Amino acid sequence: MHTDDGQDGRQEATCPSSRQDAESTGSTHALSLPPNHPSTHPLFAPKHPSTDPTHQPTHLLTHLSTYPPTHPSVSKHGPKRAYNVPSSVQTFDEAELSPEQQQNQLQIIKAKTMHEMVEELEGGARKILFLTNMQAELLAGSGAALERMLDALEIPRAGSGAPKLVINMLKSEGLSNQLNDHWRGDTETGPRVGRWRKKASFVNDDDERQAEQRLDSFMADVIIPLAARTNAIVMVNAFTCNCSLTQSFQRMVELQKMKWGGNPPFWVFAMTCEMHCLYGNQDPDSEWRRIKSQCRAWRLREPKIYDTLHADDPDWADSRFLHDCDPNASLMIIGDGIHTKGGKWDYRPFILLRTQLQRFLASSLPSVALQTGWFELDQGISLVQAKTPLLNIDLRQRKCVNSPGADRAHLIQE
């Protein structure tokens, strides 16, 4: 066994009198060396903590601490030299990085490599990618990172089964189901001030049902066949309750699923980062709780999520939201929405990721965006600026105007 003689950082190697003595003491001894052997020179003495057998590096990047070996191996020519660690290879001690910094470093490394980032649900039938804001910013920062993300999600980039179209369904509200997505009060505040939750902007309930039927027919007869024919990537909101397009699309897909053997020939990307909506759904049998139980990254991040919920709204537990994850989405990308400094929500990194993913896909694939009802203009404007066609769907039955020579004023009067 190598022992430190305490002089000039040199190691003294001793030799047992017999192998039997070594086995009885449970130790291993190197060959004895002459005093003037080159390996005993101070130049080759270990100078880095990682060569000290008593040094215990932290769990983060532990593999770096194995260079150089802690015990110089022995050959017939004597022990190998114990080289110093190059400046480009350094270990991290607890004094250098706090536990939170270590966790952040690990998140960055995983996002850069996509190592074990994608987790399988229901035995591989579905997949989930759970991201922190730091990881979302990193993925949105380059096309190469987005390419690795698509590879990890197993989206083919070439061949007969590769996607040939991107269909982007923007968050669209306006029907009763979206107006009643949570149970706080009767009227809206903020940018939706004055809107009544319990009453959609239709003459009566029958008028609204007819509008929903027209939307369902459009999905079943136009959008879904187009998606199946092109193996499309369909980007939807993860919450069906607050998007009439997503709700109608998934409802019609469920009716037609069996003709594809239960596996539609297109990919559905369901994306959200609104954790306060999910955790406001108190239903113990909700879909999001079932997904969380199968997602390790989500469970590990949950203490931070609860801290942010309490910091943002001490009465959050009294919320009664109806938001839930879509059970038919084949691929889910969920962000924690927590500010990188903690303590508050910040949805900008995830929104940036979704925008950059849309632009990245549109750079190589034809793309179209859909919206209807009440929607946020900035989403549509950003897509139009990226030269993505935007289709606004009118759910109302309009009177046909047949006045070829009429001017604008005349058409408005009609």
C-alpha cells in the first residue's frame, strides 16, 4: 500500500515479505523501488486533490475526479507516473458550487446533450419532455439544440414517414367551455375586462352548438385528413378546456383513431408552462397528476413549484381550475415556468422556445397556423412576420353578399 512519507509530497512503496502476509492483512503492496527511481522525484508527485485517496469529490461531475487515477498502477517497470490534472479538466468541490448551482450545472449539461431528458409514458406509447426555464432558454438558443430535441423525441427528419407539414393551432377561446375554465367570479379582469364567464357571445345556446358543429366538421373533413396525408406535426395547447381548436381537433381524432389502429399517422405536440393552472385543478384523478407520477423530472422539481405557488398567491390552494393535460397528445413538452432566480413565474423562456421551435420547423417544412374566436394578436403577428400563413376561422353563419359592383359603404349597409 502506498503511504505518504510527508516529505516533498513523495510516496514510499514498500514490499511485503510474502504474498501470504499481504492476504492475511487484507492490503495490497506495490513493488519496492530504489531511492533514486524517477517516479519518486517531486516533479511527478501528485499535486491535485483528485489524486489524494482521502479526497471525496461532490456527486456532480464525479467522473472528472477520476483523472488521474488515485492509485498509480504497477507494472513490471514500476508504478506509472501520476500526472497533474490539466487546467481544462477541473473538479468541483462543495466550497466552489452550492447545491443549487450544482443542480443548475446538471440541468445545463442534460439540456445540451438531451441525456435522459425525454421520458416515456404508458410504456412508450407517449413521451414527455419536462423543462426548467434555464433549459428552455438553452434549447431556444440554437437550431442545433432544437435538432437534438427533435431527435430525442424520435421525430424522423427524412423518409416516407417523416413529417411534411406543420399545423399550428393557436390558443383560441370564445366558447362557453373556455369562458368557464375556472371558478373565480363572473367577470374577467385585466385585458379581458368586462367579459362574462358564463355567457359566450352567441344569441343562444343552440347558436353556439351549431358553431361547434361547424368547427368539428372542418376538423374532421379538412384538417385531420390533411394531417394524416402529410404525417404532420400538429402543435396544440396542452389544455383542451381553454382552446376551442384543440378541443375540437382532439375530439374528432378520438372518433377516427380506430381506423389507424389506435396510432394516428401524425404527431401531436402539446405544450404548456402554466403550472398554476394545473395545480389549481384539485381533482385527484386528473390526467396531469397521472402524468406527473410517471415523470421523474417533474417530481424532482415539485418542491420548487410549490414554493413559487405560495410566493405568487398564498391562497392558491383555494383555486378551482378545470385545466388538465390532454390525454390524447402523443408528445408533451411541459415547462415549470419558474423564474431562473426563483420565487415567481416567468413564462417568457417557454414562449420563446415554442416560437423558435415553430420557426425552426417552418424553415424546412410548409407551415400553416389556425385561430378562431378570442385570441391574442401577438401570437398571430409573430407568425405572420415569420411568413407563416395564418387562417382565421369564422364560426358564424354569415349572409352571403352578392354585389359585384358595390363599394365598401354599400357592403357594410347590407
